Amino acid sequence: MFGKGPLMPFFNNRSMDDWLKSFEQFVNKGMTQFEQYAAQLSFEVDTEETPQDYRIYANLKEYQPKDISIEILNQGLQIKAQNEEAQSVKNSKTGQFHKTRATKKTERFVQVPFTFRNEDVNAQYNNGVLMISVSKADHAAPPNPVVPIKVVTESDADDFEE
């Protein structure tokens, strides 16, 4: 097929179909690994549109409400979460302490399919789920403010919609 050119050793004892199948498996395995890595960097988000509003549900079980911020950017919402973990371990032989710190950051941008104002955005956090509601109204979007998050207590849990 390729004669005696420079590609002959590459295709020696293999058909083109076998080579293409192995290349496809190589690419698929790489994409699967990349998707798994990317999933670790972000968090799951579901959206729902009703006649009254647009709702965003973000799975942020690893974070507390104080670790989460929401910004309005370019007709969308930038959801950011960051927490710090510190751990001290005492060496039983030497009595010395070893302290480690780790910071975990994640963020996600969610485009909203209509223009909105600050007042149109509400956020609630309940059992690791952040629910953001953007009310539909005919307004122009203002500059980029930060959206406050209401922490849902046991008594308010019935009003929280997942």
C-alpha cells in the first residue's frame, strides 16, 4: 500500500484498520481521562427555566456558604467557591508538630438567556445545594455586583426547592 517509503516500518505487519482502531482507542482514553480531571476541577450545575424565572442548582457539598461567592458578569453568573484546610500532626517520637495547609478553589460561569438586574437575583444554600433564582423582567443589566447568599435553616427548609 505504501511501498517502500518512510512510512513502511510504521505500518509493517498491521493493516490500516488496525492502526486506526488503536489510534481511536488512544484518543478516547485520553479524552476520558481529561473529562475525569476536568470534573474534579468544577462542580455539577443543573438549570431550569420556568415562566417566572431561571433557576441554577449548584452542587457545592464540599463548601460552606461563607466559602461561596456569586458575581454578575456579562449576562451570566460567575459562581466561585474556595476553602482552606489546615491539618496539624504531632510526631510521637520527636514531639514536633507538622502543619499542612491546602486551598481548594473552583468556579463556574453560567450564562443566563435574558438580561436581568441585581434585584432579580436571589440565592439560597441548603444541604450543600446552592439554588440561584433569576427573575424574568424587562430591565437592562447593571454593573457587576456580588449577590448575597441566604443560608436556609431547618425552619426554612420547606421553602427551599431542589
